[in-house]
Amino acid sequence: MSTPHRQLTSTAAPASVHAARDGLDVEAGLRASAADDDDAGRAAAQDADVRVRSRRAVTGSGSDDADLESVERRGAGRPGAWAGAGEQMAAAESQGAVKRPARVDWELMPLEGVGPLCFGMPIGAVAAVLLGMAELRRFQADPSFREVLGVEFGTGPAEPAVYAYFGDGLLFCVAVDAVRGPQVTLWGRELTACAPADLERFFLHAHDCGVLDVRYGPRGNPGANGLGLVVRVQEAAGNAVTRPVMVDRAWADRCTDDWEGAIPECEWVGRQWMYPGQAEHWPPPGYAPNWHDWQPPF
């Protein structure tokens, strides 16, 4: 499936973003958006009315009434739920209870690759550029598409850091472990092992500024199809922290859609973004997906 990626456009933005557009590019606009977020966006995001408007904007003008109601219902409670988690995470870090391991820094090049990895690489080339890591295992990544191969790379036995996914032997998707994986940055903004509430505020502020087109999948995971990026969560030291998942240009269309997108099923299993009335984990208790003989590898 090969489709043109979504254009990143704007309707209204603070002065810093307008200035970036006048003489620079979208990357500069997002850096400016991050600065605005640090100065004013966080305070605004704490206001309930602003949060509701943000969630309504995320649905887009093409959403039908049922979709709009669904996303609003999810968004209405998510910031409050994650705010507590973010505060706990910050408190734990300040007390040394949650220690961030030394990480290598990887820059996300949307739709092209991340760090030393370029989409389209064969398995051997991927292994060669992951310095300090070794292949730990291979597994079937999806119950419906047996040809999708997952390869786990780590810094030591039982220490996974990067998950690489291959179709026809070529790299098309990368996920970074929140505990031991590289620190992925998107134009200067960290994506790995962040408090979900903080990263969500950043994305929604960038959305409101017209820099990103943020979408939520059916299970509530945020991302940007135009960047080939989805942000998942993962358990770490008793907290939920962010885990970036990235795909190449050919598979970016609807990548946030966990039912119809290209990201393998194994990446949607486990801890979920929290919103009212939904289970914290997928599959929820008592639900048996039609996976036949397939079992999630992690």
C-alpha cells in the first residue's frame, strides 16, 4: 500500500510558528511550537475547556458523528488520568526511584528512518548498524500476516532495546523499548520514556498550531500519519511511559489505526493509553481475540 503522506498545514498558530513558516520549514515550526508549549501551552492544556476543544480538533472535519462522540468521550478523561501518572513519574524520578539508563540518541527522520536505521534495509544491514546490540530472537509479529517478521535486538540477554519489523525481508517498522531503547527525538523533542501526559500535551499543542495532524486510533493511541509515528505506552518501574513506533512512507497511511494500519499486532498488545471506561491492557480481561495459534511475543 503506497499512498502520499498527509500534508502538514496550518490554520492558526502563534507568532513563533508563523515566523518559522515565513522563512524556514515545518521542522523549525515544530521547534518553535515546542518552545511555545514550554512557555504557555502547558498552562493552557490544564484548562478543561482547552482540552475539550483540542480533542474536538483532533477528530478532523471528516469524522462522522459517531466517531466524533467516541473521540470526545475518550479525550474528556484522558488528560486527567495521565496527569496523575505524570506527576507520579516526576516525583519518582526526583526521589531516584525511576532511573533513566544511559541512552544513545536517535533522531527520527519521518517516513525515512530513525537513528542509523533506514526503512528498506535488509536484516543483515540493520544488524550491522546497531552497534553495541545483538540479535536476541526472531518471531512472528502478526497473527494475520505470517510473512511479517519481528527481530528483537538488545544490549544483552533479556535486555531488549529495539524491535525491527520486516516485510519481504525489508525494514518497514521500528519500535523502541521504553526501558533500554535509544532516546528518539523528533526535531528536538524526546519521545522515549516520557510521561504520557506531557508528550500528549506537546502533540496537541502542535496540532492546534497546525504543525501536526494528530490522530487517535480505535484503542486510543495518539500519533501522526503524516510522520509515520504512533506513540504507545509501556510499563517501566511501575509507571507507564512512552514507546515510539515508526513506519516508512509506504505504510504511513492510517498507521494510527490499530485495526487497519500496517503496524504489527504485537505492538498493540499490552498497556494502553488510559481513558474512561476502557481497560488498561489489551486484550482486556475476558476477551479472546481471534489469533488462532498465535501468541504475542512480549
